Amino acid sequence: MPSGKNVLGRHRARFQPKGSTMSIGLTPYLSFDGNAREAMEFYNTVFGGELSVLTFADGMGEQDPEQGRKVMHSSLYVERGIHLMGSDSGDGYPASPNGTTSLSSDGAGGQDSQTLRGWWDKLSDGATITLPLEKAPWGDYFGQLTDKFGVGWMFNITATQDAG
């Protein structure tokens, strides 16, 4: 492994040449079993940004109060360009597993390390820490957790901008 080089950053550079902007976005869409509002409000406290929530009652005219209060669609736009969506599973549809969402820095932003560490600290509340946020063999700081809503998160903080 080359020392002092961000392998992830080099890998990204091949797909997005310097100075170019990408018009395609990748947005995690999380599925919950009745607690989407609580989860998305929690993520709003972690990441900040603007949260919008549409219930099945508002969006589909659902008359059953239990089903009507469930979230048909929610969207959290974060000032840093991060977009997270989520919903409750509909009646008769099980919530799908959410996999793992990765948050990482590429070393370009000076404050990224502090921001990522702050998000780690907030998501850790009630979480199961799989791997503590520590210096990894490749030189970056890496950690993995499953939050209190069952969503997995991986963090990779580029070593070139974080002294520990």
C-alpha cells in the first residue's frame, strides 16, 4: 500500500475527472417497519439539513389511522449535498434490509474529519459498535456501527486530514 496516498481518493478520481461535476446522484432509501418518522427525525438531529415527511394519510388518503400515520416517503437534504430518503413498509409488505451506508472523506475538505467524527458520535447513541473508529491498517480512521434503528454505517476518515 503506498504510504501517504489515499487509495480511495485515487480510485474516485478515475471516475470523476478533476474539475468535472457529476449530474447523477446515489441516494440511500431506507425501509422501516413503522418507525420511519422516529428514525428520520433522529438522522435530522445527526446530520442537520431539511426533513420533509409525507404520511400514507396525506399522500394516499389512507383512512385507517394506524396505516395512515406511517411514512409513505421522507426526504432529508443535508447542507453538504447528502440526501437520505426513507419510508415505512406498506400494509402487507415487509421492511427490506437496509444494508450498510458508507460515509467517507476524500481528503479535500479540511473540516471533513471533524464533521464525520461528530456524525459518528451522534449515530453511536444506542448503537452497536461493530468496529470502533480507530486507525486502520491502510492508514485512515475506520469504524463500523449499527444504529438503534438497525441501519449499518461505515466511516472512513482520510488519514491525510486527521491526525487522530
